[in-house]
Amino acid sequence: MGLGETASLLAAFLWALASLFYGKTQLSAFAMNFGKNLIASAVMLTHLRIESFLTGRPMFGVGVTECGWLAVSGFVGIVIGDTFYFRSLQILGPRRALMVSTTSPIFAALLSWAFLSESVGSMDLIGITLTLTGVSFVVADRRLNTEAPGLFPGSVSRGILFGLLGAICTGIGAITSKVVMGHTNPLEAALIRILASAVCTTALVATSGTLRKSISGLFQSAQLKYFVPAVLCGTWLGIWLSQVGYKYSSVAVALTLTHTTPLFVMPMIRIVYGIRITLLAVAGAAIAILGVYLTTVD
């Protein structure tokens, strides 16, 4: 595999690991999104400063247009999409939430067809059918109810709905991010997306009058022991590596590899929760990922 493919696969592994930590964090979905944007912005800014010092390149080199596209990508994909995903994760648990999130390339393909006049062929339709079939296998398995954290419960139907809404936003975020990746440093692109998201979430919390309460609740040791590893794995390294994947490989391959998270999360759940992984669950995940590939391949 090349650099882009390796980075995409590592991003999938890290997002699977982060989902376990996020599931144990006793914060609301929006509070988690607000906090991870703040922490990740500081970490990524430090990372970019070190990279700039070592390479001699300026920290920021994107133009106004590229910055605008990345800000839109961050708002839709991270502010809105991640909030929906976190809520789905709280209701469904890591495995089912990640399975629902694998539908985001489908929505990206359909949105490209609707707004960018890109064709949707027979192979795309087969891929969509396979993905939805694989997801339905896993989501319908009631034995997976034991994997839900139970901190902010809700109905399964609402968890699926939030997951699908998050997947739509993630697909939009991937498309808008890909528009400028040919001319942008992946780390800089990831930082701009996160910074834009941090500004948006902070403004929303401030206007609601709960900024001080949200920050004090976030920086408690009971929260940080799960939250910080989740942010470092999923937001800092995961988003950065996904941007590397978008830049150095085709968007089809990058999207497929970054959505292999269900395959990575299965052995993690077996180790952490001691839950036996059934053959049906493995088959459902494999079918869904095959469907993602068929939908996104050129």
C-alpha cells in the first residue's frame, strides 16, 4: 500500500479505538463535540508549529477560497456530523454506531449525483444495496444492546436516525474537503477544519450562557481519563491521517479504507466487553464494506 492507503487504514483503526473511549465519557453529545474541538485545536496547532519549524515551511499557506471550503467542511462534517454521531454512539454502542456511519460514502455518491451531475451506475446501485444489507444485519442484532454505554439512553430507531444524519454530514464534509486537498498540506487542512468547528461550537455554547459550566464540566479528571485519549486518537490523529488519505490516494480507496472501522472495533469489543463476536456480525460488516467499495470505486 502507498502512503494514502496506509494513512486511511490507520485512521480507521484509531477511530474504532476512539469510539470505545467516547462511549465511556459522561458528557452530552454536543458537550463532547465542543470539548474535543477545543483540545484537538490546541494539539493540532502545536503539531503544525513543530512541522513548520522542522521543514521551514510557513504554518499557513492556503488561500481564502480553500480556507472557506475547509471551514464549510468542518462545520457540516464535524460540528453537525460529529454531534449526530456521538448521540448515535451513546444510544447504539460502538459497533452499531460505526456500522451506520459506513453509509456516509453512499450519501457522498448520491449527493455528487444530485448536485455535481456525477453518474450513478449499476455498480453503484449494487454497492448501495450491499452496504444497506450489511448494516441491517448488524443493527437488527438485539444481542448488541449490551454494548450501549447506557449513560444517555434512547430508542434504537432514534440512534439509527442520528447515525444516518451524521453519515450524510460526513459525506458532505468529505466532498468539500476533497475539493481543495490537491493544493493543501493535510495537517493544515485538518487544523482549519477543527479550528472552524471549535469557533462554531464555542459560539453556540457562549450564546446559550453555559460556557463556564461546560468548560468546568469538561475538565474533570473523571472525564479527561477517557476523553483525552479519544480526542488524541480520533480527532487529532484520525482526522489528520484521513486528510493524508484523501490527498495521496483516490477518494474511493480512501473512503473505503477509512470505513473499515467496524472490522477493527470487533476485536476491541471482544477484549474490552468480553462479548462474543458472531459470524453474522462479521459477515454483515464485510458485506457493508464491500458495498462501500463498489459505491465509491471509479
